[in-house]
Amino acid sequence: MVCTVHHVFPYILTFLEIEKFKSKVLHTHSYKKPDGYDAKKVVIVGAGNSEEDVTVELSQIAKQEPEAD
């Protein structure tokens, strides 16, 4: 999961029982390159410029799920 917020003030998304979430949670402020995301499921939260840049970059290497009917 890559969490995002306005400009340079990182905000990490929280949700009920987040401690049970075993995967990486990362803010785009800390994102540098796509290494390590090959064939991984990725969730992007947000719709700003940084999120769009990361989404495009990771969509090239992240796991692709088939579309639902």
C-alpha cells in the first residue's frame, strides 16, 4: 500500500486493525523507485500528481488482476 497526502506532509492511512495488515505501508514521500514491487499486489490511495506518477510506474511491473465480469 502506498499512502499519500497533500504536498510534503506525509500522512499514513490508518484503519481498524491495521496492526493485522502484514504488508508494507509506504508514503509517496518515501517512495524512490519501483524495486521490490515486481509481481506484487499494490493499492494506491490518493489522486494527486505523486500518486499518479507512482501508479503509472508501478502498473508496469505490479501484479495484474483479471477484470471482474
